[in-house]
Amino acid sequence: MTESAQAVREFKMPDVGEGLTEAEILKWYVQPGDTVTDGQVVCEVETAKAAVELPIPFDGTVRELRFTEGTTVDVGQVIISVATGGGGAPAPEPEAAPAEAPAAEAESAEPQGRQPVLVGYGVSESSTKRRARRPAEQAPAAQAPAREAPAPAPAPAPAAPVANGTPVSGADRPLAKPPVRKLAKDLGVDLATVVPTGEGGVVTREDVHAAAAPQAPAEPAPAPQPAPAPQAAAPAPDARETRIPVKGVRKATAQAMVGSAFTAPHVTEFVTVDVTRTMKLVEKMKADKDLAGVRVNPLLMVARALLVAIRRNPDVNAAWDEANLEIVRKHYVNLGIAAATPRGLIVPNIKDAQAKTLPELASALGELVSTAREGRTSPADMQGGTVTITNVGVFGVDTGTPILNPGESAILAFGAVKWQPWVHKGKVKPRQVTTLALSFDHRLVDGELGSKVLADVAAVLEHPKRLLTWT
């Protein structure tokens, strides 16, 4: 194994962001047999914060993809192996252990046999075996004398794991998530006897329920046939429930929201304001040649108004340090913008937003939103936020009670702008009105401070000329 390791280099899942422990492989851009060069992107992964493309740091030929698409991999696990010594990578002749040569050839043959099927049951076996890498390598080595000549022998191997998880596991522990193991224990089901239908030979909740059903144990014979697995999924259209794994951005969002809601005492205040003048200003700026190519919208004006309010009330731009029992005042504003993406809610932020001119802020805001929608937001773009804006108005919602982004002291909800009857200059007239909501951490933001911030935002939106008069 020592000489083989010198010819084959392994690329491990890197830590692509601070504090991240796992990532899901979304897509492979290479296949076994492909030639890769230093810096070439080989796959796209989704962390708890963003989707990131991973470049490989060396040249060679792809020997094996250790995990299939859709698999969640811990940081530090090998995800791909590359032969860096040319075509002779599997051919070195170990002096100490000749039996390892067939084992190495068997490993090399497996990816070739599965090369046309990168996604599906045929490949998922590899990810299963990598859970217990050492035992898996010892087993083929022990059987090498018996199957020394027939190199294609590994080809039919994938059929067994699909139909029956027992041969794959062998001495290994059956693959199942903790909730599934608990369910099996509660139902008195031995996971070793359950036929897995999940990718990679993973036992699912449906498998456990099927094993616990009165008729399931009575029909062990059909187990080797792959047909029963699709039949188990057939009733899905009529199912009353659908279970979706919580992972990636959704998992991170859930953890962050629970932590924030039950750590920081939230207070939310509301104000309804006439923004007719601001909406007229937005239309004028859209026609301004100096702002050509820059996206101007009401959210831009709300962001500017909040920055003015923070400048007038700097104590709101702070964070609570529980460990040191300190309030950390920030002399910069990293303005977060909550963005709904196909992968879930993310909150990238505009660094040093307080120092930007209106055109610069508009440009940064447009780039932030487009990058988030395309799924290209980097983890660094979502770190270090100080305050956040959530634009619930785009969904036609009047307002809400937003939950603080962890580590921040305030979040402003911008509701839908609607025409409403409004008393203007002593007469009831149709005016464009919106409702703002400000949630803040009551540990460091008192009611007076929070009220002043919200009132200042409303005042700027009602009379946008205050953007010039207020300093």
C-alpha cells in the first residue's frame, strides 16, 4: 500500500468556510479516466452557507470518485483519488505483500465498470464501502488467491448491495441515520435484516416500516429482487406525508434561527409610513443618466435610510458577547440582505456599506442579489454582518416579526408598498404606504433606542430630502 499511495494522490473534502464540518456533493464535473490539471474544478459542493466549486491541487488521471452526487461528506474525508504516475498507477509491484496487487486492480476496475453510471445505485456502492475503508480492503485481499485471474469479478458486485444490504455490510454496521436507528429500535427491528433501498445502501425510514409490517417479515424470499424497492416507493403519490432530509442551507438556517430566537430576547416594533415621495424619487433616479446601468429600487432607499438611522444612533450597531459579558460596538456597517434562494434563505452582506455612495450601494446591492439567486454566494460574503434588511414586501406581505441573524442586534422588515387612503395636508388622498418592522436584541438595545432607529428610517422614507439634511 505504501508504493501504491505514492502513485495515487487523494483529495480530501476541504473546509471551505469557517466552522463548517460537512458538505454535500452537488455535481461531479469529472469521471474516472478523465485527465485533470492543477486548479481544475472537479466538483460543486453545498455547505451550510453556500454552493462552492472545488479545484483539485494536482495533475493526473481520475482513478475513483469516492462519493456519489447528493452525498453529504465530512470535512477531511477523501472524495476523489487521482493517479499521478501515469497509466501505471495500479501496476506497482509491492514487495512485502503481493496479495495487495489484485486488490489494487480490483479497486481500479470498479470505477471503470461503473463509469457510465455516475448517479444512481450502481455507483453508490463505493460510498458505502468507504465508510469502513480498511475492512473493505482486507476482504478483497483475502479472497485474491481464489479470484486472482477473473478481474471482471467486481462487476456483478453492485447488484448485491442494491438488492440486499447484508452482503455489503458484512462485518460492518448497517448504514442508517440516527433517527432511522432510533425508529428501528422503537419498533424492535434489527437493521441487519432490513433490505436498504436508499442510495449507497442506506436504510431509510420506509425500509424500517416495511420490515416492521406484519407481511414484510413473511416474504423474505423476494428480497434479492430489486423490484420490491420501486414498489415500496410506488404509493408515494397517494402518501399523506413526505419527509425531506434537512441539510445544507436549510439545516444551517434552522440551527441559526432556533439559536437566535432562544438566546436573544426579541422585541419588534412597527410603524406605517407614507412613502409616496420616496417612490417618486425612485422613478426620477431610474431616468437619471448618471445612474444608467445601476439598479434603483425602493429597497435601495430603505437601505440608505437605515444607514442614516444607524449613523444617528450608532449604539444599535453592536453585538452581545456572552463569553466576556461585553457589548461590542461596531464602527462599520456590514449590511445584510436576506435573500430567498432555491437552496433556502441566506443573508449575504455588503461590507462597509456606511462608506458607500448611493450609486456604489446600488451596484453592491444588485450584485449581491444576483449572485445569491445564481447560487454563487461565497461563505465570506455571509460572515461578519452587523444589521439586516428583509424585504418581505416582494411577496405582497404587509410586514412580519423577523428573527435576528445570529450575532446581530437588529433586523428591519420592509413590507409591501400599497396605495391606501391617507390623510395628506388635511385631506384624505390615495398615497403609497408601507409598514416597517424592526426587531432588536433587548439585551443591548433598549426600547428608546430601537424606537429612535425605526422612527428615523420612517422619517427618511417619508421625506427623502433628509438624506441630505441629516448627518
